[in-house]
Amino acid sequence: MKKMKGFLMLALAAVGTLLTACDDELDVKQAYAFRLETMPVQTRIVRGETAEIRCTLVREGKYDGARYTIRYFQPDGKGELRMDDGTVFLPNDRYPLTREEFRLYYTSASSDQQTIDIYVEDNFGQCEQRSFRFNNKNEEK
């Protein structure tokens, strides 16, 4: 009887440990790191010329609830940035990014040095930034 009582106590302790160690909450990773890869981009353009920027969003993991936006800022020069679907970007406005591979087109509107900063952000607060600088073709170095 003593052995049975000892075994029963051990079994209850094991079950109690298992029940308290288990958690009904499933830990799902949602925020995966990502980076924006681009093909090489021309650095010399003239006013009215368009440079193509081929982009790929490389994600370390996939979560269906992840949403991405893209925006840009132009600290130097003047120009226009548009998406391959025809969307013309306004500086600092966010636009949904629904594809992992896309193209951007920057059209120069000045003969000065130009810089554009592109930001891709996810809905978890992570951000990836790329800068592109363009010089006038006629500019001497």
C-alpha cells in the first residue's frame, strides 16, 4: 500500500508539472527582418532622363499579416519618382508595397546633383533605407 501511495503521489506530481508547464498560447513570430536589394543604378543623367531602379524585397521569413509600405524623400535636386504600375510618388507619403519584386523610375527635373532616399517599412516598425545620387552627365569631376 505504501508503494502504491508513493507511486500515486509521483504520478500526480508529474501530471501537475506537465499541466503547469504547458501554455495554450502559441508563440508566432510575426516581425521578420528584411532588406531591399537593388540592381546597380546609373549615376549620371540629364534633365528629362529617366533612371530605372530594379528592386527586390528579401524577407528572412514570411508572415501573412506583414504589410509593407514605400516612401521617398528628395534632399537634393528635383525630380519625379514613380512605381512600375504608374503611381507617381509624393515626397514622404506612404504607398502600399504589395509585391516583392518591383521597379522604380526616377526622372530628373534639374541639372544639379540629385539625391533620393527610399524607405521601405513594415507594420512592425522595421525600416530599410537606400539612397541614390545622380549627377548631370555634363558635370565635370
